[in-house]
Amino acid sequence: MNKEYKKAPDVLTTKDLDYLKDIFGWHHTAYKVSMDALEFINDKQVANMFMEASKIFYDHMKTVISILKEESSNE
């Protein structure tokens, strides 16, 4: 029998998980690169921009983790 849903169920598919893994990886790499670059930046304004960017990357990683935690608590 086919079930009809009025609203899509709140689930993550394997494709969603693969995409979240990619997103986390991109931001993790960008975070590491921006933090490592700070060692070589002498201009304070540029260093501040790199710090701000690294905070954004870190926040995005935390968002991905919170999505995964929420999904695991719904099981």
C-alpha cells in the first residue's frame, strides 16, 4: 500500500548525510587554513578579517554537528 503524506517526514537521507559531510569538510579545511595563515599575516586588518572568517567557518561546522545531533535524537 502507498501512504500519502500531507507533509514530508523529517528525516535525513543518505544523500543528505553525504552533503552534510561535504559541507563540514569544506568548512573544516577553510577553518584550518585561515587559522594557520594567521601565523604569517603581519597586517592587523587582514589578520582580523581572517579571524572573522575562521569564526564563520567554525560556526558552520557547529551548525552541521547540531543538525546531526538533532537527527540522532529523533531516532
